[in-house]
Amino acid sequence: MNSQSPKILFVCTEDWFFYSHFLPLVKAAKKIEGSRIYLATTTSGKHVEIERLGVKIIPIDFDRASMRFLSAGRVSWRLYRLFQQEKPDLIHFIALKPIVIGGLAAARIALKSAAAYHLTGQGLFTVSKEARHQKLTSVFLRLLTWYLRRPDSWLFLENPDDGEMLGRYGKVPEHRLSILGGAGVDAEHFSAQPVSQNDSPGSQAVRLAFVGRLVWSKGVDILIEAMDLLRADGLSVELDLYGEPDTDNPRSLTRTQLESWSERAEVNWHGRSEDIVEVWHRADIAVVPSRGGEGMPRAMLEAASCARPVIVTDVPGCRHFVRDGEEGIIVPPEDARALAVAIARLAKDEGLRLEMGNKARQRVLEGYTERHVVTAVADIYKKLLKK
């Protein structure tokens, strides 16, 4: 490897995903003296901003909506040719699809590159009850454990449950594994926010907020059921939904469904927000009703950094940040009644909301900031590049 000017190549399905979650990795790569940084990704609008950070974009159409073997084979071939041409010193694969397809491409040519495999959650397939999805999950995770046999490989996880799950499919080298505090939150930008006054004339409602992709696995439909129960009980709460449907996701919510929910007086769908700090300035409570499959939800960490209490489900990632009764409340997934009870508890107790919100921010500061992630990843890059 060229230790004077190492080439670091990130492989990620889409530029917007990299831009919204993984810019701390660029900062980590820049801590390597003389590093040249590349990103192979599908370009959909955020590549210009990424390039301004000194990252060279290499367009690759990942066809994220498909996991058909023919489509996966085409992507793997493109990556195979790319790796041959660029000969990177370190490849950092982000999320399950790039790990599986990119790892196969790297294995075909026995690259001398070091490899970092960054599992950002178990994905839709692990929460789906369809047999074909479960079989694919088994294949994918067995492949990942096979890749990890290489002595110059490293595994990044975002919660310990994912490591335990992966161990059921093969050996996980604990001496080459790091658990990160999610993607890292800029705690100065996502600062503690004073609670704003409700801007709905004549309304004293407590305001809830959900931020994220509007897909089935996020559990928004369960949150709407909980809102129905709260309305039936006569509790005054309002819900703001921020995000867009994901047309590449086979279980995306539809715009028709979202518009129908937004016709209710207590539910407002705002679409994508470019100012998440303002979202949490306006909201009293963050709700993350996930069905699972995530690593460490970024929206949860951003809300906590802004000193908002968080109601989450008892799934990997969520339960490793929120301690029930401390930073927020943990409820069973897909349980609208339990979710409604948790919302009602916080909605009726402003003092408890403030106490949990302050604890949530403190927890972020203790291990989930951008600085924590950058330092941890940069140290691993240095180890891998010395081999």
C-alpha cells in the first residue's frame, strides 16, 4: 500500500444517504495524511455537495429497488472493473447491499485492498415475515462472515444485537470489530432546544414529531393507530410527520395514504425538512415506532441531542440508546396501545419531558457525537492501512 497517499474508496447505494448519514467518515478519512477519497454511488442530487468536501464521485447505478440476481450481477461486474482500475488501498462498504455485492467483486480479483464492512442495520428482509426474504438474509449474512475471514478486514456495527445475530451465520472476529455510536451527531449544531410555544391558534396540544423515510419498517402506521386511540381517549396531541415515501423500497407508504392521514386535524405531513433543528424546536416529544432492521436511527440521536425525550420500540439500536424511564420510554413494536399509553404519559407531564430530554442529550454527549465516531473510525483506518 502507498502509505504516503492512500486511496480510500467508499461504496454506498446513494449519494443522499451518504450525505445525510456518513459525512463523519470523510472527516475520518481526512485524518489519514495525504489520503485521496472516492465515493462509488448512485448520483441523485447530493454528489455536488459531497464533491465540495474533496471527495471524487464515481457514478455507479446500484438499482437499489432490486435484489434480483441479474441486477446484482451487473452491479458486481461494474464494481469489479472499478476496483481493478482504481486499486484502492482501503474500501469501506456501507450497508448490506454494497457489502454483499461489493464484497463479491473484491473477492473475484483477490484485491490487496483492506476492507471495512459497515453494517448499518439488518434491513427490511430481517423484519419481513416472507420466507424468501429470510432465505436471502441467511445468504447475505453468511457471505459477510466469509468476507470477514480476511485478516485485513474490519466490521463496523451500530449496536451489539447485530453482532450477536451475525454470529449465528458464521464466526465474527471480535478483535476486528467496532461498535459505533450510530453515524455520529454534531452536538453543536443539534443543540439543546428550548420548547417553543404551540403555534396553532387556541391549541394547547402537545406536539409529537416523526422524522424519517416513510416506509413500512418505520412503523408510522402503528403511530397513526396510536393517535386514533389517543383521540378516542380525549387527549389533545398533534403529530408532525417529516419525510418522503421511498419509491425504491418495496414497502414504501404511498402519497395517497399520507395525504389521507394528513386530512385529520391532529396529523400534519410536511414532506422532507431541510431544517431538522427547527423540527425539534417545535416538537415536545420524538417518536421512533420502528419495526426493526435499523442500526442506530439517526433521527433518534438528533432528537435526543436537541434535548427531546424519545419514545422508541424495543428493537436493536433503539433499545441500546434509550434506557426505559431515563432518556425516554421503550414500548413493544407494533403495539399501538402501548405506544398510546407512553405518549399519554409524557404528554401529561411536562416536568418528565424536560427531565428525560436533558438526560437524552447527556447520553449523546457521552458517546454518540460526530467526534466520537470520527476518532474511532480514523484509528481503524490507520490500523488497516499499516497492514
